[in-house]
Amino acid sequence: MLLNKLLINYPYFAAVILFAVGAVIVLTRANLIKKLIGINIIESAVFLMFAAAGNIRGGVPPILDQTSPGRVYVNPLPSALMLTGIVVSVSVSALALSLVYRVYKAYGTLDARRIAEMKSEVRDRW
Amino acid sequence: MVTAIRDHLPVLVVVAPLCVSFVLPTLVRRLRLAEGLTTLIAVIGLSGAGYLASLVLSGGGTSTVYSMGGWPAPWGVELVVGSAAALMLLTAAMVSLPAVLFSVNHLSQEVGSSNRAVWFYTLFLLLYGALAGMAVTNDIFNVYVLVEVAMLSCCGMVAARTDSRAAESALTYLILVSLGSALLLGGIGLIYIITGHLNMGYASQELSRIWQDYPRVVRLAASFFLVGLGVKSALFPLHVWLPDALSCAPSPASAVLSGLAVKGYLICLMKVLYNVFGGSLIQQLALDKIITVLGMAGIIAASLFALAQDELKRRLAFSTVAQLGYALLGMGLVNASALTGALFYMAAHAASTAVLFLAAGAIVTATGKKRVSELAGIGRKMPVTMAAFTVGSLSLAGVPLFAGFVGKWNLLLGSLEAGNWLGAAAVIVGSVLCGAYLFPVIRAAYLEPAPSDDKRQDPGWLQKLSMILLGAAVIILGVMPGPFLKLARRAAVDFIAVR
Amino acid sequence: MKIRDLILKRITTLVLPFIQVYGFYIIFHGQISPGGSFAGGIIVALGYIAYATAFGVDEGRAVVPEKVTTYAESYGTLWYALLGLVGIAKGVPFLANKLAGIDVGVPGTISSGGLIALLSIGIGIKVASTMVSLFFTMLEEEV
């Protein structure tokens, strides 16, 4: 029964797995670039969820075609929303990468733990 | 022409700052012009917000609905200027104008070059436009987009200084907050999947009809919204990025970030929780208890953290977290007085914290001293700055006749009304703690002798003017809170009225 | 970053026009087919980035100076906002399309969509120039 539900809703299931994978990467990896990749994976999980929500089995792309009326169109709205989401994620990645570069130049490492250590050495303890 | 502008004001308050921010990057060599344009937009924003607020007040609290592109509600994006939106627009404009005035003639030395200063103004206007958008929008996907715009511009503003700590704290901020955005987007997706609407009103109607069919999805969506927007607005256990970010940012940026940006996200959270889920659903999902507990924990814990900080800006940053706890507490109590208190306190705290951060920034620029223990006798060397600082501190500590008191008083009434004695105790203890970490600064500044070798003085007249304006706003809000309180009360009643 | 390779350069010059035309095709057909300004803008930018990669950054910068990307970025978005203001000038809401009296044409043809085609052009320019300037910011290491 449960398996059946999973099989029918496999895109959502995949989204959950992707989300978990991304979260684990962000939370457990010290490398800043890997953290960014994890964030991108989480975002793709959410995009997948949206895109799956817009899909209708047997639907066609929602382009108005007067020669064959009465067809089932998939919902274009979630995909359009996700295009916006992708734009946002591209800009976040770009900004994050440039910041990573600045951090790398300043500290000479991409390891978040080492950076935290160096920071606490620099700052006086109070 | 005038009527056209008046009719379209809800969208113009959002578009005007964005338009100017698009043009600013082409003016990198003309700092004066960029400063002038930014100030102009801040003034226009203030008058526009004032006009919209007066419309809402005179209209008896009715909201103006504006359909983008002429597409009506379930299809198109709707902008709604109600009491809450007017209050937030007014707050945003009230804090932005002094922050811009403070930056003029001053910012280049804080961020390193005039090029970077122009970029800073670009980001500032983007943030301002996004905040105005968050205030007026009635569409949850729009909320997401505007939240992202605000987050990116905040991140840029935190990284505006050239030192390595600024880049590092901006990166931490960006990583944590983009996790929050993913959660927020997930929450929006779940709401869209089960209701089929992105418009808050329609989604709310649909949700109240069908939520019992999908109790787990609704719960998940609510927690996604709470955590997603909670990370962004630095609610207590999720605040770890805020102290670093605020202490590294240039002072106008810290003022705006602590005063407005986090409030914008909080208003979004409030809109989503009350306008989409609705008060009764919040109570049925027991979200109100979680929010109240988080709020109380935030007030007490962050105040205790603040006591332990010696760096002035970090102390103020923890104070911000603590004060956000008040807003959260008011949100969780689900009654009109508490919500009134929360909304008014957000406005009051915006002005008070902005003046504190600007004063702290002025002190750092003039003397290079960042620590509380180094500030002995500064009150006599920088009278205007410290006077403004004192006004802000008194307001945050909840002294009567200052803005913070009115908000805290309403919150106290609200907690008693809800029968939540712990909440009332937290409000009072928080105020005492707030006095405990802010008053030593004032005592050191005025009562301790200054080291004689220092030559300190107040900053330029624009910086003084901006601090005086904000201080005056804090006092006016405290002495005659009338219009603001009325807006807050109506907004609270509207929020509660959505089932 | 320089790759001295004759084959790479020749092939880039051969392919470049097609990439650009394809990108513009997608931008201009945004209102009647999948794709649109963001995807098209990226493709236009990618063509240019391919050129800059094959011929070296300096030569790439010579073709599109920093000033051009800055101005394109700013005015691409401003164009969008100004088109939105057309509605207000005509007394209908912001970004109104048919309501503002703009001819929306016959559905399915390239001239349909009214304002949307014009908006796509602005966004396409903005996206392409932003991608190019991001590419150069990352390369020139002056973040």
C-alpha cells in the first residue's frame, strides 16, 4: 500500500531524498564549495517538487493549438515559478562563489572549521 | 498626472526605488548624483508611505487592492495596502531616510572607495524596494521573490567592507539564509499543491476548507514557513549569523538590517501565518505555543548573551535578537492587544535600534573604539551622538514616554489577556535585562572621566541630523503614538479577523 | 586564461553565429513557445563566453567592454519597468498589456503577446549582460 503510494508519487519521493542529501552535505561538510553544492541540491529538490506538482499525466505542453482543441494541458504556472526560482538560485550561487573567493584570498583555505578557528584566534577572547 | 500617481501609489512605492537602483550602477563615477538620487527616493518613499497611511487611517482601515497588469485576484498578483502594509511602509521610510542621510559624505570612508559606495546605494535601494514589496504584496510566491531580493542585497551590504571578516560573515549569512529560502519555497510549494492558489486570501479560504484532509502537509508547510522565515529574521535559536553580520557591516547597513530587513521577514511570517493559515488554525496546530515559547526564550537568552558582549555592535546585535523575541511573543499570543503590541514594537524597535547602530557607527568612525569598556567619558566629547544613543536605549528598555514603552505595554496587556503570566514576566524581565546591558554604556559615557589624550568630536552635520531625526521619531512615537498605534491596532484586528 | 588552439578558435568562430541566432530566436519566441528571455539570454551569453574562453579574456573584453555590460544590465531592467509604466500612463494598472491598448495579435504567431515580447527583449539583454559580467568578475578576480 505504502509502496504503491510511493510509486505513484515518485517525483515527490525523489525530491525528499534530494532534499535530505543536500541538507546532509550542507550540514556535515566543512568545505565551503561543497556547502554551496549542497544548497544547490536542496534547491533543485524544491524545484522538482514544484515541477512535479504542475505535471498532469498525459498532458501536453500548454501552447495553444487551435488545430486540436480539447487537449489536457499541464499546469504551466509551477514551471514558470521555478524559472524564477532558478534565476534566484543562480544569483545566490554567483554571489556566494564570489564571497568564497574573497574568503579564500583572506584565509587561504576553504575549510569552514579552520576559518572559524583562525577567526577566534584573531579576535580577542572576551 | 497627479491622480495617476495617486491611484498607482501601491505599485509605485515598490517600483520607484527599484528603477533608481537599476540606474545607479551606471553612475559609479558620480557619487554625488547617486547620493542625491538615493536621498530623493527616500524622501519620495516617506511621503508616499505617509500618504498611503493617511488614506488607510481616514478610510477607517479599509484596504486598497491593486491588481498588477489588470488581472484580478485568483489569476493575477494582488497588492493590498491595508493597515499592516501602511505601518510597515511608514516604518521602512522612517528608518531609511536617516540611514541614507547618515551615509551621505560618510560611506566612502567606511567601505573603502566611492565605487563601492555607489554599489552600496544600489543594494540599499533594492532592499528598500523589496521591503516595500513585502509590505504590500498579497501573493505568497511574490513574498519569496522579494525575500530573496532583500536577502541578496543584505548580503551584499554586509560584505561591503573590504576586510576578510566582512566576507566571511556575509558568506555564513548567505549559506544559512539560502537554506531558509529553500524551506520557504518548499512551504509555498506545499500550500500551492494542496490549495491551488498563491493568493493569500484564496489560499486561506481553500485551506480552511480542506486542511483536515491533509493535516500533515499543513503542519509541514507551517513549520517550513516558520523555520525558513525564522532563519532570515534571526529568531532566537536561528540567530547565529546575525551578530557577526551586524558587527561587520557598515553602520547604515547594520541600522537598516537590524531595523528593517529582519522586520520585513517577520511581517511576511505574520502575513503568512495569519492571512494564509489563520488564527484558529495556528491554535489548532499548536503553532502559537511554539512561537510563544521561542519568543520568551529569545527575549531572555539573547538578553543574557548581550550582557556578555564587550563589543558595542555585537551587544546591540544580540539586543536585536532579544527585541525580535517580543514581536514573536506577540505573534504567538493570537489576540488583538498582543498583536498590536508586536506590530507597534516592530516600528518602535526599528527606529530605536537604527539610532543605536548609527550612534555606534559614529563612535567607531570618530574614535576607532569598538568596545564598551573603552567608551569612558565619550558623552562629553560626542554630545549629540550619545544623546541619540541614550534616547534609543531608553526606548528599548521600555521607559515611559519613549517608543518602546507603548509596544511593551500593549504586549504586557496582551499576555495578561491571554492568561500567559510567563509571557508577561518575560516582557518585564527582558526590559530589565535590556537596561542592564545598555545603561552601563551610558553610565560610562557620561559619568566616567575621559582619557584626556583623546580628541573626539561629533560627526558631520548630516550624520548628526540623521541621528536627531531618528531620536525625534523615537520620542514622538512614545509621546504621541496615536496614528502608529491606530494603524497597528487595525492591522492586528484585521489579522485576527481572518478566522 | 588562454587556450592557444587553432581548431578551437576556428570552430568557435564557426559555431558562434549559430549560438547567437539560436539565443535570439529563443528570446523572441518566448511568448509562443517554451523558453523565453532567461533561457535565451543565457544562450547568447554562453556564445560570448565561448568566444572569450577560446580567444582569451583580453580579446573577449575588447569585444564587449565593461561599460557595455554595465549599461546593458541597468537599462535592460529599466526598460522592463518603463514598459510597466506604460499602463500607468494610460490609466490602467502597472504592466497592463491588452488593457493598455497594446495590440496582442493573433495567438500562435510571433507578433502575439503584445507587451510580453518587448519585456522579453529587455530581460534577455539583462540576463545576457549579467552572465557575461559575472564571467568576467570571476575571471578577473576583482570581487
